[in-house]
Amino acid sequence: MRQAAIGLIASLFLASCVSVDAPRMALPTETISVQTAAGPHAFQVEIAADRETQARGLMYRREMAPDAGMLFDLHQSEQISFWMKNTYLPLDMVFIRADGTVSSVEPNAIPLSTASIPSQEPVRAVLEINGGRAHQLGIEPGDRVLSAIFNSQTAANTGGSRTAAR
């Protein structure tokens, strides 16, 4: 009986030490459009525009609407790598050049993987959507993403490289 009580107390202590997913601060949202050969597709996206929100990304989420996503605004073009640590949803990563054109698409990134998923070239932004959605909608390199962040951006803006801690 005493061992059972000690085990219960130890279990409760350990459970109290586990990180609980804190409430998210609301991020700005925007409706963007991806112009594909099959026509435009709108997404309601959260904008991750600073290092903290970019590091967290879509971690810990268990569901996302079919036409929702997250747009990572890097503010300049750079080589970047993402990972899926603590990310439970399979995601498509759409890497976007400074002029708003799709550079590459990484389909169905594996949930919880720490494998690096690099951009193929310097990019200005990354759009994360539900896994398989890019294929379903025909999103391909060369397609155009219409978003406020690309209005005054030029392809000549290039920067360094980094890895997003996501």
C-alpha cells in the first residue's frame, strides 16, 4: 500500500512538471490567394512575423481547417530550413520567393520529425498548409502567392541563412 501511495505521488509530481501547451497569443491573420493553373485558391493564414512565433509555428496543434495555414514572413530572402519537432499535423511547406512565386513545395512533412527541410534557394516566406493540400490543389513551383508581404518586395532583396527552430 505504501509503495502504491509513493508511486501515485511520484506520478502526480512528474505530471505537474510536464509542459502544458500554454494558450496562444492571437496572431494577425490574412486571406491570401495562391494562383495555380487550375485557378486561385484562398487560404486564411496566421502571420508568423517574428522569431518567437516562427519558432513555435504550428507546433502542438492537432487540427487545422482545410483552407487555413500559417505564413512565415522572413522579411528578406534567405536560405532557411524547417523541421517538424512537436508538430502533430502532416504539413505541406510552400517556399515562396521575394516576388511571390513558389520556389518549391515540400509535401507531407512527417509529423514530429527533426529532419531538416531546407529551401532550395533563398526565399522570402514559407506557407504551411495541411499535408496533401498542395497536391490536391495543384500548387507547383512558378505559381504566384498574393499577399500583402509581397506588394513592395523585390527579387533583388537577398540575405543570409538560418534554421527555424520548429
